[in-house]
Amino acid sequence: MKIYFLGAGALGCAIGGTLAAAGSDVTLIDRYQAHVDAINRDGLFMKDGETDRVVKVKAATDSRGLPAADLVIVLVKSFHTREAILSALPIVGKHTAVMSLQNGLGHEDILVEAVGVSRVLAGKTYVGGVLLSPGHIIAGTRGKRTYIGELDGSIGARVTAIAEEFERAELPTTVSDNIVGTMWDKLLINVATGALSGITGLTYGGLYAVPEIEACAIAAVTEAMAVARAAGVKLSIQNPRDAWVMAAEGLPEEFRTSMLQSLEKGSVTEIDFINGAVLRAGKRHNVPTPVNHALVAAIKGIEYRMAHA
């Protein structure tokens, strides 16, 4: 199976490197020239738990000249999804599957517009990673499950083959007949902490010490769950507070959400694909979402201030 990763940051390298180490035909595609050069020259240095290894894997800054893929896995920042998939159209062949493993909701709509609904799969992963320097990452793959599925809930040969490829690399993978519900479950966890961490500048230690923050988080999750139910989505999370509790499980007090990390770097966030996705779905199904609206507005205000400082 010829697999391309659109986006070879920490997560793309963690999954792609693990697949390559197990013998999969992987190419990492990323615009970060120094990162690509280091991987092609020296290999990908991966630290996973107590294991250090160097993985030989192909890397490129774009898809020009590459043959068509069997599978394209999209792991760019949410706001780069459209640009990334349009630039990768030359590697999307007649039988290519395109799968997002990004956080949030809405990427699938963009991918469907670009390549057609028949090619698009969806997924969520709990694999983690940290990019230390060009060509060097910390990977968190052990016991971290990935969920993948067809948008219509069917389970066929295509999605089963992808799961088998992941399992062969010891990446635990479940084929879901309710991948949209799985995506919403993960969204609830992101809704609980991402924006509030970004707005307050607090790591988890501080975030979970303030009762008013917990109350706001639970209110935001409650809205999101109401929207999901109005949309006919089957959730496994039934209590809004469970999403708040699950968000912190196994994480240290100094943990920073990706939204906080983006703001600390002066970058725009993925708010449009997290709380913003709740807003859009709420409008479609006539469910009010005032708490999420306020969180989106606050993050947008911070982004505006940074851009005009």
C-alpha cells in the first residue's frame, strides 16, 4: 500500500514513521524544507517511550512527480486543509482513498469538495507526538488507538485493509461503523478545554483549579451534545462533565492544549474546526450555542490582536 502523509509534523511523522519502520511504502510531504532535508539525509529520529530508533522514510516538500497513492492521510493544520488537498490532486488517482486524521470537524467537507465523496474516509487518532527539531520527534504510539471508517458507516475491504496495515505496524486501529459519532466524541473533549486554555493562558494545572472554568466548559460541551443529537449523531459520551474529565486523563498539570500552543507561537488556531464547528452545525439544526459563540469570539479577538500588534 502506497501511503502519503499530507503534513509531516509531529503526528504525521509519528504515524508515518511507525508505518515505514514496519515496511509500509510511506512518503512524508511537508513544506518545512529543513525537516524534509534532514529526513532524506539522515532518516527520521524517533523516540517512543524508552525506544530510540532511526527510520528510513521518504520525504518531499510537495507531490510533484510522485505516482498516485493508494492512501493519502491528511494531517496538516485545519486551516491549510483546502490548500493542501488541492495541491495534492496529482497523486489522487482513480482508486486513491483520502483520509483525515485531524482534530475537529469540517475537514471531511473540504475533502469531499476536492476529490468526491466516494474517495473520502474519516478517522480520529489518540497517537501523539512532539517535533523536537528537523528530523527529530518524540512519538506516543503505545496503546494509543486510532479509529477509522467510511462516512456512510459501511465496513468494506478498503477501510479493513487500511486498518490491517496500521495493525501490522502495531498501531492499534478500530474500524468504526459510527465514525461520525467517534469524531463528535473527540470534538467534545476538544470543546471542553481548547478555547478556555487559549483564552486564559492556563495549562491544565490552572485550568482544572478554577470552578468557574469547569462550569463554562461543561456548558460548552452541553451545547455541543445538543447539536450532535439534533443532527442524529450517536454519541458514546452521555454526560457533559465526562468530556471535561476525559480531556485531562493521563496528562500532567503542565500540559498545554494545541490551541494554547498556537497562540503562544503567534499563530492562528483551529477554532473554526472545533467550537466553530459546533456553531455551524447549531445553525443548520436551529440549536442555540451562545457559550461556544462567546468562546469563538474571544479566540478570534486574540488572533486579531496578535495580527495587528
